[in-house]
Amino acid sequence: MKVHTRAVGLLQTNCYIVEDEASGKAVIIDPGGDGQGILDFINSRGLDLQYVVITHGHIDHFLDAGFVQAKTSVPVLISEADSGFLEDLGWMRAFPGYERMIRPKAITFVKEGDVISFGNTDLQVIETPGHSPGSICLYWPGRSDAQGGEGMPGVLFSGDLIFSVDVGRTDLPGGDTHQLLDSIRNKVFTLPGDTVIYPGHDEPTTVERERTENPFFR
């Protein structure tokens, strides 16, 4: 598995193109802008796009999901609890560029325990409410030496749940600080310490670093 990162949109959201190198199949996580640039990158690598996955229903993470779908006809995946954000932007109408948003026509709901498979890569869906009611993380457990070749640590795409020595905000509609901290303790901190966390903004971190250095858990 190979992870490509593009910072997109006004808030420089991390959009991830996750590539299964053996098959050339790929998924996009959180296309919050620069939809054509994302597609150009995918085409430049000859990738076969399978899904668009939205970690949570804030517009800086899904602004161009419908655009990508209109160009490729791939399914858009999101939790049911956050799917309403795609239909009614509400307070997010204040976000610059919202008026050009294309709403996805085909939405598939994902939930805890679901597996998003593309090629030889499986991403496990983990429900992690707090930043929004339906926030999800996507987890790849890595590859051990016993599976052949060089071992690789696991990967967690965390959306805006947790950042490098920080956590997601909970002052937006639907946010809940208690839920968010519980999600991190019970869903993130139970993963192996060398798991690489790819957050919705800023640089990657690891589970062990957040366990020991994140000020919200000292």
C-alpha cells in the first residue's frame, strides 16, 4: 500500500490517495477541493479508482466528492450519521466555494466493522464520533515479516479526530468533547504504538507519540 497526500482547499485539508501497488487500484479519502488536480494525479499514475471515502461530514473534507463521482461514477462512502451534511449544508454555506459543490448522486453508508477492499488492500472502518456524530477512521493493520518481504506498520486515517499532539475541535454543531476523547482512548490508543496516523490536517504522527505526548491525555 502506498499513501499519496495532497493538501487541498481553503483549509489545506489532507486528501489521501491510497494506492494498492500490486493491482493499481486506489481510493480517495476526503477530496475537500482540487478535484480535477486529484483526478489528474490518479490518471498520471494510471490508477483505477474504486471509491471516494469521506471521514466526516464537514465541507472541507467532501467539497469535491460529487465532482469526482461525476467524472468517474465511483461510489461515495460515508457514515449514515453524517450523510445528512451532504444534503443540507446548513452552517457550512458560509464556506467559500460551497455554491459550486456537486452533490453525490450515489452514496453508500459504512459502519463499524465494514471493510473497504481494493486490490489486495483492506481498510477497516472504525466509528469514532466526537468531532461530528458520524466521524469514522480507516485502519490498515500493516504487514508483518511473516507475510513475506519487509514488514510495514499499520496506518490510520483519522479525519479530524486526532492530530499531531492535538485533537479535533468539538465546538461545531454535533461535536461532543466527551465522545471525542473516548473515541481516541478506546479506538485509537488500543492500536499498536507504531501505527502511523494520517490526520485530516497537518503532518502525520503515531499512536505511541499521541499516547505519551498529547496534552489532552496527560
